[in-house]
Amino acid sequence: MKKVGIIMGSDSDLPVVEKAIKTLESLEIPFEVHVYSAHRTPEQAKDFAVSARENGFGAIIAAAGKAAHLAGALAANTTLPVIGIPIKSSTLDGLDALLSTVQMPSGIPVATVAIDGAENAALLAAQIIAVSDSALAEKLDNRRSSASANVLAKNAAISEQYNK
Ligand code: RP5
């Protein structure tokens, strides 16, 4: 199975990124986690992206806050799909990172999830890998069925309480 690369701009992003790690683990998808910054270690970030395809990756998740150029900088150096997680790590509550990540110029796409949306980033990476992996696609279907069942159980409990 292709690996997912998880790159974060700083280890201070880890509390959010851990949700993506746990989600990939729960789906038994292989991954690597690295701290590479678009600004502080631009060469290492570029090297990772340039060699990611030949190193067995199928998708890259990039988490960064503030002037968050990491996802775009990685996407500039690979045609693998790059998923950006804008991190809420500044006085601007993540809006700065959201706009920096989502507003890519034509030709270099970044699929941007919500501010701190690490679980969805992992699920989107999983769905990308699952395009050519039917066993993983089945796991994703099962996960959705289980989430639906949870909501229906909550509806039943609320209905029991209020809808006499
Ligand atoms: C960004 O700046 C990082 O992704 C992090 O969200 C933010 C703050 O980094 P630290 O100063 O905590 O290392 O590049």
C-alpha cells in the first residue's frame, strides 16, 4: 500500500496532527511523520516532496500555522496530491493559515481542509489511497456506517427524551 506523508511546520503542530496519525493508524495505512518548514528548512521540505513518489508515498498531508506556505511549497515540488491543514497557532485564530493554504494560484492545487481539520485530512488521504485499494475502500465504508449508526442512536435517545 502507498504511504501517506505527514509533514508539519513545527513540532508545536503535533497536538492537532496527532488526530491525523490516529486516524491513519485506525485504518492501518502506513505513514511517515516529519517536521519540515517551508521557511525554516526549505531545502529539506523540497527534497521530501521531490522524492516522495519514488519513496512510495501516495498522498501528502501538510500542517502549518501562521503564514502557512508549507502545503503550497510541497505541492510546487510534486504532482502527488497534497492536503493542507491550516493550524490555529496565532493571534488570528488560524484564519491566516487558512487563507495562506487555500488560496493557491492556478496550476498548483492544494486540497485544504478546515482549520485544525486533521481527521478529515487523514480521511481524504485514505480516500485517495483507496481509489486503487478495494479493501481500504471497504474499511472507509464501514467507518461511515458506524458513524451513521452513532448519530441514529443519539437521535433515538433525544427522541425518547423530548418526543413523547
Ligand atoms: C508555523 O508556525 C508552524 O507550522 C507553527 O504552526 C507556527 C509556529 O511555529 P513555532 O514557533 O511554534 O515553532 O511555521
